[in-house]
Amino acid sequence: MTRRAAKPLPLPLLRVRESIIACERCTRLRTYCRGIGETKRRAYQDQTYWARPVPGFGDPHARVLILGLAPGAHGANRTGRPFTGDGSGYFMYPVLHETGFASQPEGASRDDGLRLRNAWIASVVRCAPPGDKPTPQEIRNCSTHLAAEIGQLTRIRVVVCLGKIAFDGYLAHLVAQGIIERKSAYRFAHGVSYTLPNRIHLLCSYHPSLRNTNTGRLDRAMFTRIFVQARELAGLDR
Ligand code: SF4
């Protein structure tokens, strides 16, 4: 892909984005994110943290939805774009570039020129949670944002869930939408895929957190295979 300016989002998706950014539903998470944005990590003392809910990002015509857990406290909560500026993103974007979903392997800031093609990245919770652990109520609170975003991404054919919390959050969305009856028929395991009653493919992957990538639980070859598989399931050519 050549480097070009990102196109503006279609108006309905822009409205979803604005409503996410303005959300104050979870008092604990909003307080935490603002606090992190004020104290900052020493290496980022000269930066202004985003410190607001982080909306999804990518290609409005995406066929692949990549679903994570939540913004990192000093990653997306700092930069304002999913998986941008932290270890998870530094692991993921080179793989998305290699597999044809990202215009460049670097994802350091939201004005770095990175564009996605055929992919949209979002998370089940849009505010960084303490210890990366949102409460069940916070996940439920945020599910309306996921539903609104998915409602505008009409070409999605594959959903890649990064980690079990994203997987459970997406299953809850499917139950709420009446697409599946119960979650118990679906089990999370890396590399497992399901074809849902609406013919969307659900593909599971370990989350590319440092906890998984530093320990070798998830390596680059394993992660690359997930996105090669996502391309195939989505009917995308290289
Ligand atoms: S986690 Fe979601 S629902 Fe809760 S305040 Fe943030 S954007 Fe709103």
C-alpha cells in the first residue's frame, strides 16, 4: 500500500466514534484513565495523554474485525488509537503489515500515517482498566459501543478475538443480537474457528500482550498464521 491520508469516516461511523469518546458511563474507569493521563509514565512526561475512551479504527469497508480487550494504560490511553504505542501493538502491527492489513509495520501515534485495509480494530472495553481487568458490569456497559460499531461495519465476515475476554464479550454480543442462543457451545482456544449461524467466522487467538509474547506462549509465526487464516476465511486475495 502506498502512504496516503486517511479518508474521513462515513457519518454514521463518525457519530459512533464521537459517542464513544464522550462516554462517562463507568466512573471507576474514567477516573483511572484521567489519573493515568495526569501522572503519566516517566518516559512520556512531555506528552499529552488522550485519557478518553478509545474508539475503533480502520477501514469502514473492513471484512475482518480484530477485537481486543481494552486500551493499554500507557498505550492507547496515551495515543488515542487501539494497540498504538505499547508492546501489544509493536507486536501486532508488523504482523498486520506482513499479512496485508496494514500500510506500515509501525504503530506509534495516531498521526503516524498508518492505515488499515480490510480490517477494523476495536476492543470490548474502551477505557483502560486497572490491572487490565474490567468488571463484568463495565464490559456490559461498553457492549453498546461494540454493537453500534459492528452495526456500521456491514461487510465484516471474520471476527478475530484476541484473548478470552474479547471472545466472551463478542459471544455476549451475539447472544444479545439473537444470533446464537448461548455461549456454552463455544470454547476459546488459540487457532480455533467457528462459523456462526449468520455465516460470520469467529477466529480465536491469544492476545498479543507482553505477558504472552515475552513468555513464548504466542510467537510471531503463530500470530501470522491467524491473520493468514483470517484472509482466507474473509475471501481476501494477497
Ligand atoms: S468503558 Fe465503555 S461504557 Fe465504560 S466509560 Fe469507557 S467507553 Fe463508556
